[in-house]
Amino acid sequence: MSQSASSPVEPVSPAGPRTMLTRPMVVTAAAAILALLALLNLVNAILHLAAIGGTLNRFRVRAVLAGVNRADLATAEKSLKIALVVSAAVMVLVAIVLLALAWGVWQGNQIARILTWVVCALGVLLACCGISGAVSLGTGNVTVQGGGDPSTTRAFQALVDSFPGWWAALSGLSSVGQVLGYIATAVLLAIPAANAWFSRTRSLPPGPDTPAVPPPTTA
């Protein structure tokens, strides 16, 4: 009786794409800019909250000198507090979104890339509005209408005049920085090197070799 020797078993690695790409500098730069924009929003939020006390003190003095009645003074104070607190909360929320997008871009997530372009477009639009408001505040060209009530008009005009002198300059510079940052991020993510990174094939995780099935033996 004869028995044929089986063929040697050769390990076979699992088939699959294993494309490996190094993260390009443009993607790293875009993620870093998003993180810096998030930090800028956090700083602005802190400054908004820090400005409430001093602005209110100056406003009370100006309102008394302008002959504003108590009801209009209380209304203007409440409006200032709400506006600055809401603005600070929105900036914190924007910072969180930017950090999440920065992480997604860093990881090469295509959805994060698309959302980043959307956020950049909205950010440029809002920052341009901020530049316009800062210029108006810095040049004193803010006109307040109190709905025909002279006391209300004087109250809100005194409120506008009570912002610290550095407010307009800082707001303007911050808005300009955001415009440049958003535009730079959008451009960096559209460069061909970034396209290759976001469209790359994910490499398979390492696994044990799969042995080939030995041929049948004959007696």
C-alpha cells in the first residue's frame, strides 16, 4: 500500500488593499488652523464675560448724565448682559465644533472635511459682519434708534459708548484673523495632496496568516 506525501503548506496572507499614505503637511496645517480658531473663540468668550462689569459701570454713569430714566436703564442693562452671555456661549459652542472638525480632518474623515468647508463659508460670512460692526463701533458711527422714545435712544446710545476702548480694535483683529484662517483652511483642504489623503484606502489591520488547504491524499 502506497501513500503520497502531501504538498507543503504555504502561508497565505489575507488579500486586501494596504495602501499607506503619510499625512500631508497641508492636512496637518488645516487641522492646526482649526484648533487655533477654536482657541481664538474661547479667548473671545472669556473677554466677553470679563467686559460685562466694567461696561455696566461706565454705562450707569453715562446714563445718569444723559438723563435716562430707571426703566430704560434697567432694560439696557439686561440687554447687555443677555447679549454678552449669549455671544460667549455661542463662541464656546463654535470652539467645540472646530475642535471636533480638527480631529476629523487630522484622522482623514471625508465627512469632517465637507463639514469644515461648510463651517468655513459660514465663518467667513459672520467674521465679515464682525469686521463691519467693529469698524462702526471704533469710528463712532453707530446710530441707535429707540423707537421714538428719546429716553430709550439715550439709554442704548450710552450703552454703545460704554464699551472699552480696546473692544473695537480687538474685535476687528479677531474677525480679520478668523476670515484669513477660514479661507486658508478651505484652500488647504482642496489641494491635491489633501484629496489623496482623504480618498486613500484604509489599510487592513494585521492578522494571523491563513494556511492554505492541503490537497487530498490518496492511499
